[in-house]
Amino acid sequence: MDLFTPVVNEALQHPNFRRLRANRNGYDWDVLNDWARGFVDRDGKFVAEFQRTFDTCF
């Protein structure tokens, strides 16, 4: 699952998501990608929801 390739218009992205993309801290990305690895996205909306709501996905 690719959490960081934008699938949501930038105007709709959560500020924390935009901040993570702007700073491109490899450690943060690795931790989040490890967390998402193996996650089953049953309805196909997780990445878009992650980018829009960010904190609620946790």
C-alpha cells in the first residue's frame, strides 16, 4: 500500500499529511509504511482517507 503518492487533490489533503510529504523524513515514512504493510484495505478507500483525515486512520 502506497500511503504517500497523492491520490487526493492537495487542497483536500490533511495538513499533517502535506507536512510529512514536504519534509520527506525517511524515518517517518518507513514507520508509517511498516505499519501499513499487510493492512487489508477492504473497501479500497484507506489511502484516500489517510491523506484526507490522517489522524483518524490511526
